[in-house]
Amino acid sequence: MAPKKNKKKKLSKKPTVKAKKTAPKASKPIMIVKAPRKKVRVDPAFQPLLEKLQHRRNEITGQVNHLEQDLREEIADNQNIPGDMADHGSGELSQHLSVTLMENDRIELERIEKAISRIESGIYGTCEVCEKAIPMTRLKAIPWATRCISCQSRVESA
């Protein structure tokens, strides 16, 4: 009889891979790039109004910058100059007036920005309440109007 061969199961040994320790990579700064603005096709009927709104926006921005500079100078002057109560009261009244004017300009600027956005999105000239067309005469008078005359009247009388 032939000697029995001792059969052993061969286990496949995979080579052990050791993780290499590497220094952490320096993270690269994330660049945020604004997407280029799409060319917006503006209704030709609204083009003059868009230009008027953009012009007014630039005017208001200039006014606000000028008022802010004047206010800073007034505050600095009032702190450094001794004076009687009437002088300080007059200065505070002037500062209050400047702040009120800037707030009014800010509100008008928000309305203008909203109107420009509506023009660019193609919904300008449509009442946001009843969705009917706002008459061109109203838009020429108040280019940031978002409601037709009847809907605006209802809002104001409520």
C-alpha cells in the first residue's frame, strides 16, 4: 500500500498591507466663483423703466453714502466741541433727520431692487395680488409698483 500523503489544505495568504502614515495634506482654499449672470431678455416695453430704475438706484446709493459721511462727521464734531444744550440738541436733531432720510432711501432702494428683479424674471407689470396687468401709466408714475390700482386701493383702505 502506498503511504498516505498528508493532504493539508493550503490557505491562501494575502500579503498584509500596512497603511502608510502620511502627513495630512494641506487643504487648498475653496474658491467660490459666482456664476455668470444669464443674459436676461427684457421686454422692450419695460426697457426705459429698467433704465430709470437703475439710474434711481445709483442716485440713492450716492445719496446714502453722502449722508453716512456727513453723519459720521457730525457725530465726531459734536463729541469734540463743547457747547451749550441748545447746540447739542440741534446737532442731535440734525443727526436724527439724516438717519430718517437714510431709512427712507433704504426702503425705496429695496422697492427698486425688487422691481429690477421682477423685470429680469419676466413677472414685472403683473399685479402680485390679482395677477392682472398693471397699467403702463401706473408703472411710469411708480416704476416699483407691484399691485394694480384697485388692489393697492384695497390694501390701503384695510
